[in-house]
Amino acid sequence: MSTPVTETPLEEHGGGDPRSSRRLRQARELGILLALVLLVVITTLVNPGFLSSQSIDDLLLGATLLTILAVGQTMVIVTRCVDLSVGSILGLSAFAVGTLFVSFPSLPIVLVALAGVLVGAACGLVNGTLVATARVPALVVTLGTLYVFRGIDHWWASGTQINAADMPEEFLGIGRTSLLGIPLPAVIAVAVVLGAGWYLGSYRSGRELYAIGSEPQAARLSGIPVDRRVLGAFIANGALAGLAGVLYAARFGTLDATVGTGLELEVVAAAVVGGVAIFGGSGTVYGAALGAVLLTTIGSALPILQVNAFWQQAVVGLLILVAIGMDRLLAVRTARRLRGGESSGA
Amino acid sequence: MGTQPSPAPPPLALVEAAKSFGMVKALQGVSLELRAGEIHALCGENGAGKSTLVKTIAGVHQPDEGHIEVDGQPTVFAGPADAQRAGVAVIYQEPTLFPDLSVAENIFIRRQPLGRGRRIDRSAMRAATNRLFARLGVHIDPDRPARGLSIADQQLVEIAKALSFDARVLIMDEPTAALSGIEVERLFAVARSLRDNGAAVLFISHRFDEVFALCDRITVMRDGRYISTEPTAELTVDAVVRSMVGRDVTALFPKQETDVGEVVLDVAGLTRTGVFSDVNFSVRSGEIVALAGLVGAGRSEVVRAIFGVDGYDAGTVRVGGTKLTAGRPAAAMAAGIALVPEDRRQQGLVMEMSVERNATLTRRWALSRFGLLWRRAEERAARTWTDRLQVKAGHLSDLVSTLSGGNQQKVVLAKWLATEPHVLIVDEPTRGIDVGTKAEVHRLLSELAGQGMAVLMVSSELPEVLGMADRVLVMHEGRISAELSRSQATEETVMYAATGQEQEGSAA
């Protein structure tokens, strides 16, 4: 209290708290983290076995796929699009990996993994091209490709199943390898989160993704190559879904045409819970990753807390509603602050 | 065609440019030369084609005919990025900011200063932003998001952005609409210093005092055509207004004399913060009242509030003495108001439905039996009104989207007249309609008034306003700035009131 309060500068424009909305967004990520910690603490109190190292490994492994998918999804959602086909892409990529091992057992693992990622990127290319050229909302396009990619998967698999025995031991070992005590897939996921966060935050083209989702019309007027950027986001998302497919194959070893079915909604849920605005323009991959970890943790904590599986879905639903409610609250608050200045012009 | 034999070619010129949107010719054979070291004003009424011209120069639209010249060289701007590369910076009428990005990023989007490894150098960006704001003499936190900035501050960010380009050509499309006096002065100082450094500036404004204070030459456009370019020193406000509106007021608008009756619609103290304030007027039966003014003056917003589409913060709307509940279109309809909206494709019609379905949309319940709508009943009801309005459609079951603009408008009118309203509000009733149909719509409005309907007409077309209205209310920046009787209303008086000028206009 000893320092005198400085006068506000004479010409301070804008009014209100200039950083309130940013602070609110960070508060959002902190909120998720808090919820996560709370959940873990309570569950551990009920059942001390929850924090055993085996269980943590399981948790991290479980969250890996969802986290990677949520990161990719975030890149698409910030541009005011959405990709519902990620579950099918994951399935297709996983099956491609398995098939390659069956047909060419001598191929190096790295090459096969790369092929899985490329399959995903190709699917993303299809999505992005359709969205950019057909001028159809991404929701509709990817709802279509969700079934198309799944259909290709079924046609390809034609009822067969690939088992762990068909794949090399070292590949299946990826899931059990650990780096500094952390399972390798989790390390990969963390690298993906950090890489994507770095790119979106610090590179021109990354910031342009936010600009596009924030105000598409203004983005075009500013000369941002909107279609190219959106295409890029879809390809990146596809590639990440492909990567998730590779990790899925390595972890579960049993692959058929139904792998990844229904995953897309969980991915979107993770991103939304993590504070990624569904209408684009805001949200970070860190938030989305936290959302994914939170959803996974709920999945494994609730059975320990002896909560009915039905309630588990209800809790996820509630979280989404809370997340959207917070978005809405923010929008209403800003709108109220804006009133008095805004004219809806012609 | 012939290039000027001037020593240095102008940094930017538009040569014989034409641009159409569907049937609407927005630009026809317009040439404009922006010279280095000159501030050039562009004046014209609503719909004269100014914004289209700006967007053509900015690379948003590509001209159908004619071309753009940069330094005398014919050039094609395939997109806004091309125009930016040629040194053209644009401040658009509507701020084009990204609400989720920071102020600094909004200014430097696509051009953020880069540090090591092509990463964005945030501190350099912040410093550059502060320098720009210092030049403008304002302070806005570069790190705050653009969301929540007032319109004036958004405009200042736009100006800072245009400055940051070090543009050779600066286009300002009504940049001062939201600014206060001091901010306008600062903007002018910046514009002058840019000019003195050899930039070409194009300034668009409806405020004549600004145009005359700032600009070296004035170009007037009307109906998408180039009218004249003169040095400011040789012009007066009166001369500019005359060339802006100077078209023939034809006898196309036959308003019949009617017996004016009781007050039907009474609006008192209607206010919606930031959009319009203290709007008072009444409309009597048998009367046509026009609501004139520039685009963005708040006319459409007022009629939307009266009809209950938007809410309002203060004031009352009475129909036949009964107060209406705010924000309830159903209540307005029940009280006998009909609103024919401005944008008939978006708000007036369901384009994918048939003519008859559209025409009977307002009477679904009255026409249904046992809760079901019978096609025959719909067709009969639609037929009566479409015949009366002479809608030209192959079949009533044709999609309404297949009709011409004029006939679509008649379907919208039919739909609302079928509710037998006491008050008919029409927002830009003849926009984008051919001359023949226009006259029919006018005849119809006049007939309806003759039968005792109270008609409130929002129109940007002065001849229409002057020809049709018994009284003219002129709006300027959200307020009614003048109420003119039929005899008082002329193109000049309406234009002066709409631009917020004093009544006696002969400037020295």
C-alpha cells in the first residue's frame, strides 16, 4: 500500500480491463488443471491404488491418442471448421499399418509409421480440398468423409482382422518403452502438443489460422490465403490422426475395420472442454490437451469411485455444457461492454 | 483511353472500369486518377458505387471491363494481397478486425516482425504498435484483444494498420464516421503528412466540411457513373450536392391525394443505446411517411425495433392507441403492423419454397383446417393477392427464386397485405427492381394509402422519397434531424439534413 497508485494515462482507450478476456482464457486452462488435480486427489483418497505407477502409465497411455487427436482438431476448429472424420482416419491409418506389416514383414518400423501418418495426411488433404473448393461447411463435408473413409476401411479389411502376432515385437513394444519413466507414446503426445502450441503461437501462418476463425471476411480482406491455410490445417489434422492410428496399432495390436469408431465426438468434446471456441478464433492446444487428459481421467476415476458408467457420460456432457456456458458468458460480457458503441450498419 | 502526358504517371489509376453484380451495374466506365502528393475526395449518394470502387482498387473485386494502372502500367489485382504489394492500404467503412487477436497482431497480421527462426518477435511488434499509436496521439494497449474495443478505437486501430504499411496509396472509406473531433483532427494531420511525403490519398466522406477542409480535388459519382472531377477551390458545397443528386425527378411516382385520418402508428422517445436515440414520430391513416437518410443512419434499425425484431431500451410504440410489447413481432402483427424487410432474399422470402407457399406464409393458421394446410386453400388465397399485384409467375407452384426481383418483391408485399395490416412498413421497397415494376410498386403503395392504410417507407432513393411521401423524416447518425412536409422536401434539403449540415448551405 506504500506505493502511490499511478493515474491512468490521459488517453487510455478501450475502457474496462484490457486483459480481462485473456486472463479469463488462462483462468479457463487453470480451471481444467484444477479440476484434474481435484479429481485425482479425491480418487486417490478413496482408493490409494489409483496413483500406483502402473495406473499412471495406463492413464497416460489412454490419454495419448485423445490428446494427439485433440491437438489436430484444435488446429481445425480455430479456423471455424471441424473435422468429424478423425475416428475413421485413425482406423484407416491403423489398418494400413497392420496390412503393411503383414504384407512386407521386413519393412523398417519407421517407414511403416511414416506410411500411417501419410495415409492420414492424404485423408486430410481430401477433407481440406472439399471444404475449400466445394464451399460446403466442414461439418457436412467431414460427416460425409467419416462414412466414406470408414467404408474404404471395411472394403479393405473385408471382414479380416490383424492380430498382434502379425506385427513385429519391437513395434508392439513402443507402447511399453519408456523414456525417463514416461511411456514413449506419452512423450510423443507431449512433443506434439508443444510443437503445435509453438507453431500456432509464434508463426505467422499459425496466427493466421486464428485470424481466419475469428473473422473470415476480414481475413480475406487482409490478403490471407484463407483456402490454403484451411487446407493446411486439415492436412495437419489428418497427419496427426494418422499418427494416432500408428500408436493405436502399436498399443492394441488387434486391428479390424471398426477401430476408432465414434472417437470423433470425444475429440471434439476434449477440445471444447479445453476452451477451444467451437466458432473458431480462440483456444489453445494446451487447453485441448488438458481437456483430453481430464476426460480420460474421468473415464478411469469414476469406476474407482464406484460411479455408474451411465453417470460417466453424463459428467462429460455436463462438462461440455459448463465449457460452452463459459464461452457464452464471455461473449455476453463483451457484448455488454461493447454496447453503446456498436451499430449494426445497414 | 488516352493516357495523360503528365511528367510522372499517377501511382494508381482506374481506367474505364465497369463492374456488375448480377443485374445491378455498380460501376460503369469509371476512371479515377490518384496522384502522388494529393488528397482526393470521392463523393456520391448511397449506392453511387463508391464502396465498389474502393473494393476494386483494393483487389477485392476484379473489374468486368477496364483495368487498374499502377505507375501507368496496366495491372491486375487478383486479390487483396496483390493490392497490398502494390502499396495500396485501405481503411474500410466497417472495421475489419479480428476480435480474438491482440491489437498489435491486428495491425501487423501477415507482416509481423520476425525474429530468429522466423518466429514472431512480439516485443518488436509491441514497440512498433506503440510508435504508431504515438504518431496518432492515442494510447491503446497493444496486447489487449480487439474484442471489446469501441467502434472509434477499432477505427483508430484500422488507421494505425494503414499507416504501418507505409502505403503509397491510402484509401479511406468514411473513416471519420465514428471518430470525435480531436481524433478526426489527428487523422487529418496524418493524412496531410502522408500527402506531403508523396503518398496519394483517397478520402470518402459524407461530411462536406471535412471534404473541403482536407481535399485537393473532388470527384463525384452518381448511379455507378463518373460525373466530374474538379479542384476543391473551384467548388462549393452546393455545387457538389447538385452534381451528387442531379438527376431528373421523373413523374414516375404518382402519389394520389388522400384524406389523412387518425394517428395509427405513434412512436415516442424510441431509443436503442448506440444505434438510435429519442426517435419521435407518428403516421396517420392514409399517409405515406418516408424515412430518409444515409446508409447506417439507423433507419432500418428503427423500423425493426417498431416491428419487434430487435428490442429497444426506452420509448414506446403505439398502434391505434395500444402500446406494443417490445421485442415481439407476433404482437406487432396482431396489432396490424406489417414489415416488408430490406433484404427480401434473406428476410422476406423462403427462396426454396413456391410462390403460393411464400404468399400465404403469414396466414398459415387462418388457412388451415383441422391443423392441416390444404394446398387448394393456399392456392386460392395466394391467387387473390398475386392477381391483384399482377405477379408474373409461370405457375404459383414455381419456386419463388425463379422470379425476377420485382416480382419477388410483389410476393413479399402480397404476403403481408394478406394480413390486412393497418400499418405497412416498407424498407427499401424498390431496391434492385426495374423501372416498370418500380412504378407499379409505387402505384400500389399510393393505392393502399388511399384506402386508409398508414405507410412508413424507408428509402435511400431521393426521387422515390420526394415523389411518394406526404412527409419526410430525415435521420442522421441515429437521430431524426429534420421533418419536412411535402412542399419543403427537395433533394437539397433532404441531403443537407441527411449529412447533418446546417440548413443554409452556401459555403464561402
